[in-house]
Amino acid sequence: MARLFPDVRHLNLPDGDISYFPEFLSIEKADHYFKVFLETVPWQQDDIKVFGKVYAQPRLTALYGNNKKPYTYSGLTMQPHEFTKELLDLKRLIETHTDVHFTSCLLNLYRDGQDSNGWHADDEKELGTNPVIASISLGQERFFHLKHKQNRTLKLKLPLEHGSLLLMKGGTQHHWLHQIAKTAKPCAPRINLTFRVIQ
């Protein structure tokens, strides 16, 4: 069963509104969802354009949605699959604790420590102003890095645990960059579900 957030951490960041729920899902639920998504999602590896050069994305991805709207980032346009029962269950669970009705979910599969997601902000035009991003982590714990766009002395490194939820709101995407960096440490797979509203 999902817990009613006995441990909620509101990150004290200027120009940002970020909350972390380390026990959003029980271990049993998190284990179940991880196995289902790992085995049933049609994972794909696309090419992306970074600073004019084309690279194979260093992770696998999939897009799901309920409004048939594509999502474009780094020169890549993804078309959504229909939401599955499991994704709908998680979407509804998040929505009971937010005032947002999410339309889409971008899933990332980090196969090992060499899979990563470079510095970026989720500030694409189709996400609108002050987008809300709800990010569930399943599997291997990885560090989530944050740095302020203007004041580079403002940094944070947060471990995202199995079954946790990270909620980013307000001006976070306008003022902060985030990444999942590569690591030389042995890493089991990690799945990240990022629920968002594509307008």
C-alpha cells in the first residue's frame, strides 16, 4: 500500500519548489512496478541532437499519454503509447496529493552506471509555464544533481531511492538544471517515471 507520506522533505532551494517523498511506494509495490515496467514497456533508444551533434541517447525511453500529443526535446519527437493500467494507477495516486491532472509520462531506463541524463531543465514550450513534474524512481538508487542556472555556487545532490517520488513545481525549471550523472560504481537498472502535462 502507498503510505501517506510520513517523511516528506521540502528542499529549501531559492527560486525552486521541490519536495521529496522517500516512501511514496512500499517496497513490495515498488518491486512489482519495477518488474512490470522492465519487462513490458517497449523501450527504445533514439538519437538526440546536443550542441549540433547527434548522439545515441545514453538510456532507453518510452512515452505514454492520454491525449495523443507528442513530446519534443533535444531535436527528438516522441509519440505516446496509451497509458497502461499500472501507469494509470500511479498517475491517480500522485493526483490524489496534487492539484494537477497529468496527461503524459516519459519513462527512462538506466541500464547501468554508464546510462545517464545530462544537465537540462524540463522547460519545453509544450509543458507551459511553471510545469509540475512528478518523478517516481524504481530500482537502483542514483544521485539526482541540481544546480542553479544563474548562481552556480548553489548545488544539491540527492539520492533518489527505490519507490520514492520527487515533485518539482513553481519556477524550478526556469531557474534550476538537473541531471543523472554517469558513475563508475556498479549499478543495477533504474527506471524513472516522469509524469507531466503536455499542452
